[in-house]
Amino acid sequence: MHPSESELHKEAGNVLFSHQDYKGAIDEYTKAIIRDASNPVYFTNRALCRLRVSSFEDALGDCEKALELSTNNMKANFYKGQALSALNRPNEALRSFTKAYELALREKSPSTQAIAQSILNAKKLKWEVQEERRLEKEAALLHEMMDILESNYAKRISEALNDEYAVEHEKLENKEFLEYERDEKISLLRKTFERSDAKYQKREVPDYMIDPISFNIFYDPVMSKSGRSFEKSVLLEHLKNNPFDPFTREHLNEADLRPNLALKAACEVS
């Protein structure tokens, strides 16, 4: 049976892709889609090419079309997550990556670890963005409170200088006292915000949230027989060639692993 015309265009696109001619491959996949728009593979192939040439909106459109045709499409969800990440839509990206990861585990796909890595990177970036926003809010609050103090004392100093019942040296003494009091409060306020308490510093990701193999934030932590936690996809990749616990060296296989739901919940909250 001879391949259809659409399949011939897809195969031509695959050849061009292997030679990193992504624009040429996009043209061929487009021709395949024109002849058969019911095959999600054509859309995911074109989406991958569009990711490679940084055409992220178009890649996202291809992924969404592929998902209309095939809801549980691992590649479409994975590429959609990449496009959304590049478009600075991290929460949506995480949802797509999570769906892709679940499908990859179900299918025992070789892409499982790559997808998990994307989730871990996205979660780390999300943490950093949240920390930056928290610090920006605290800095804005500090400036707002300082402005209130300055305004309040400017008014009190003005009233002291214009006090008709005080003599000149009393006015100056009152002014100096108020300026001293103002400066002391501003200094105390700054120290309160700048003190070394972890609540006011840019916080690092806690060690217990870090996978000991990949050194990334946990997404899907599991416990080995020794009670130590690992990122599931990373540990499974390790077990393919080394069927033992990376730390205790005792024999270990997938059936020995147990989900660490408490750790997973802690990482999700953070």
C-alpha cells in the first residue's frame, strides 16, 4: 500500500527537520495538513518546528488543534507547555506539563524525564517569581510607610515653627527634637524591614524540597525502602541501568517505591 500524499509530505518534513531546516519542514507539514487535517501528528510535528524557530503563538495554536483531535496527546500537551512557558504563562504551562507527565508515565514514554524536568524548572521559576513579587511588595510598603512618617513630621515641624505662643529658641528646640524623633523612627523602620530574619530576606528553596539526584524542586516525590525521597521520573531513569538505591545501594525497583504525598503537598503549597 502506497503512502498517501499527506504522509509523503510528512515524511519530507521529517527529513528536513532532521537537517534542522525547520522552516522547510513547517512548509511540508502544512501541505500535509491541507490534504488531511484530521491527523494530530501533523500538527504536533509542525508545533515542534515552530517552537524551534520561536514562533510560540503559532506553536500553541497547533497544539490546541492537535488536542481537539486527540485529547490525551502527550506530545501536544508537552509542546503546549513549552509554548506557554515561552509566552510567560507559567501557571497554564504547569497544567499542560502535568497532563503530559501523567500520560508519559502511563505510556512508559522515554520523554517522561524530559517532561518532569520541564515541570521542575517551571516550579522553580514560579518560586523565584513569587519571591521577587513578595520583595517588591515589601519594598513598596516600606516606602509608603516612610512617606507617611515624613508627611506627618513635616506637618508637625511646620506647626512647631509657627507656634505663636513659643519663643524663637523654643521653636528651634521643638524642630530639632521632632527631626531627631523622625530620623529615629525612619531608622527603626528600615532596620525592621532589613533585619536578617528569613521572613524578610529572599528565601531560597528549602533543602527538603530538593531532589538529591537532579537538585531540582520536587514535583512527584516517591520514597524508597530506606525512607529517602526522590523525584519519581529521575529515580526511574536511574533504575533502568542501576537497580539499587542511589544512597544505601540496596536493591530497588519501581514496585518498592511509595508516593510521598505529604512532601508533594508541601511543595505544591510553596
